[in-house]
Amino acid sequence: MPGYSATFNGTGKPEAVFTHEQWADIRAAKGGTPTVQVNVESKTYLDGREVGGFVDQKIEAHDAATGRALNVGRYI
């Protein structure tokens, strides 16, 4: 997607940026479009905490509140 994004090139090397036409020329010179598999492992942080852990904590808090409510006969 064109425009700004939250990605970061941490390689310390410059990143090649090609136009659509330049990519077409590269593909044509190589002999077609190859099948490429890209695996991405990403962690997202919010206020210095990994979001996955934050979400887990919120779910645990909600589950605990639901358990307490069920014990007194009120479901939330």
C-alpha cells in the first residue's frame, strides 16, 4: 500500500524502491513472476508492553470478573 507505514528497516542498509514499471522490467529480465512465500513474525507494543500480553491480561481480568459474578448469581 503506498504512503507511510509503521515498518522499520533495521538492516542498516538502504532499501531499494522501484516503480511499477521498474518491477515489470526486472520480472521480464528474470523470466516471469516467481512464487514467493514470506513469513513475518511481528510483535506490537503499546506503552512499552507487548499488545499480546496486554490483551491476555484483559481477558483474564474479564474472566475473573465473570467468575465472581457467576458465584453471586449475576452474569456479566
